Amino acid sequence: MVGGNNPHYEGLGEERSPVIPFHRDAEALATSLRPLLVDTRLRQQLMADSHAYWLRNYSPEAFVEFFSRLLDGTALQVSPQPDHKALLLKSTRSPFQRAMISAFY
């Protein structure tokens, strides 16, 4: 129900993820989670919606379908974020990783 989904990558059609973004800011995270703590019905609905979304988009069957569409050229495509290379470089752990990202990105 709460995760690290990046809305930039949700341009894969009309469907939006029901997952609540995990905010790094404590106040923003508390604000987004507070309704789930007090409203059982909302929490149960979000859990059901999240599971259904996972089945349609991330289950093994969904991946098989995606790769089939990828191979036949009909899969939806997503462009990288403008700062994607910088994010990758920031998360590297070695000079080799930085060199590979710099060379091939």
C-alpha cells in the first residue's frame, strides 16, 4: 500500500497506481498515512486495489505478457527521467560502476 513507486514511470497507459508514495519527509509521510490508520474501510479498499493492480501489472503472468509485447514491438515505452543518470551515479558504490554508467548511459 505504501511504496517507492515513481509517478514518472506511470505513463504506461491510463491506469494509476493505488500505492501511496513513501515520502522521505516525515511530515509528508505522516500526512499520507494518517487516513489509513484511522479508516479501516479505506485501508481495506486500498489493500484490495493495490493487490489487483499488482496482479495486472507485476505478477508473473503480467511480466510474461509484457515481454511478449516487448518482443513483438507493441509494448508501451517509457523515457528515462531527466535526472536518471545523476541518480544512478549517486547510488554507485565503486569507480567501476561509475565508469560503466558514464560510458554506456
